[in-house]
Amino acid sequence: MNHLTERSHFMNKIPVILDVDTGVDDAVAIMYALTCEELDILGISTVAGNQTLDKTTRNTLAVLEYLGRPEVPVARGAAGPFCRPLHTAPQVHGENGLGNVQLPEPVKQPEAGDALTCLRRWIEGSAQPVTIIAVGPLTNIALLLKAYPHLKARIERIAIMGGGAFRGNASPAAEFNIYVDPEAARMVFKAGIPMIMCGLDVTMKAYATGEDIDAFAALGTKAGKFCADIFRFYYDFHMSGVRGKLPGCAVHDAVTVMALTHPELMQGQDAYVEVDIDGEHTWGCTASDFRERNCSGEKNARVILDIDREAFIQQLLKAAASFS
């Protein structure tokens, strides 16, 4: 089983839906996705996670308008998890979710109707099965599959930023997106849809150094300056050592988009992934069984474990340079 797609010919774009909780790395992922000729972005749904739903929705609209792509439809999604209090991360992404960088107030409003209505319309309206790129808590996706189970046949794969086979960050065992709504994540992993899991095992290797941030600023483009500006607060958090010191700030969410457009930059392994929802100290853990013979279950995910960091950053710089 290999869910990593070969790079698509531009005439046969991959229809995608982004599901985001727009904080710093989501904004960079959106910027990158907008430049990918391989992708046909059908729409973007928002969810609470890095910040509240009001802020993540506003940020998504503001980023699209700032980058000159206001025509991309945005649907307002779930304001909180299935059955747990919402956890946000202002210490990582700032009080506004964009490293406290202020963008102009967006003019455009979200689509009429809730995210489930929009997601269903986008999926059913696509001539090809759709790939969902989910880089926040999986609440919207779980609600969609619960409300419209027939849509599973119209979903090619779900690529997520979430989990970790060997580490956590929100807790010793759990990565933030899964930790926020483990019940939703468990439902998605059990849905029988091919999964690509870009968890902490790979995303913590996909970091931007101080020199990289300076390179974004030096591009002199709108997107380059924006990325450099929002990275500053985010970088300072990573350098604080609160979750272990890195050589830079992890650009988690862009990895998930690039897993579709540049799979050759990454290495992964198939696994059976189960999300723990009951453990006192382990809820949100993505227990990953890589054994060829196991008693866990049929392998349900491609778990990405490594990345060419330098090439990853170069792709992001190339994308940011393409904006005037």
C-alpha cells in the first residue's frame, strides 16, 4: 500500500479541500498550496484549534485576501471538539493566531451554510474523487463522515497533520491536533479511507531556522514578508525550549500539502494507527503498529517519518517568491 500520489500532470490536477485552524503554519501551508499547479483547491473549511473558530475563520479569509486569492471559498466549521473542552495555543501562535501580525480585516464573508453543507457540495460537485488535507483537529471531517457516510466513496484520501508514532507535544503521548479532539480523530482513522499521517515524527524535522526566516524577508515579495513576520513570534516560542529546543520553528502544516506535491522529498512506512481516547495519560496518542505481522488490524495509514528539510524550505521560498 502506498497512498503517496505520483506528481500529477498539471492537466490532471488533484482536487483538494483544505481543513484548517489557521495559525502560523496553516497560513504558510495555504500560501504554498495556492501556488501549486498540481492542486485544484475546491474550498477551505475552518475549525477551532490553534485559536477559536472566529479567529481561525477570520485569519483564513484575511490570508486569502492578502495574497490576492479572495475567490477561494471558505466555510465556517466546528467551534469545538465532539465532547471535550476546547484547547487553543496562543502561546505558540499568538493571541490572534498569526503571531500577533495584523492583516487588514477581510471584506469577504464565509460561505452561506455550515461547513458540512459546503464540504458535501464540493465533494459531490467534483468530477474526480477528492483529497482532503486536514491540518487542524479532525472535528469537521469526522462530522462529515458521520452525517454523509456515502461520501467516503468520493474521497480519494485524507492527508493530515497530526499524531506522532514516537512522540507528542500537547502531552508526552499526544500531538496537539489529535489531543484537541481524539474522538474525532479515532472516527476518521477507522473510516476505511486511505490516510497519510504527517505527524511530529516528520514535521519536527521540517523547521525554519533564523537564516531561513531572513531569506523569506529578503525575497521582497508580499508573501515573503508575511511569512517572515508571522514566523517571528512562532520562532521565539520554539527557541524558548518549552517543548525541547529545535534549530528552528517547525512548519508542520506545509509538510502535509507537500506530501502530495513532492512525495519524493519524504520517506514513510505503512502502519495500523489507533487513536487512544481512554487513557488518563495517553488520550490522543496515535499508537502506530508498523509490524508486518500484527494483531492490531489492517494497516490504515502511510506514516511519514522523514523529509529533506533543505528542499522543503526551498519549495516554500519558491512559493513565497511567486507573489508580487
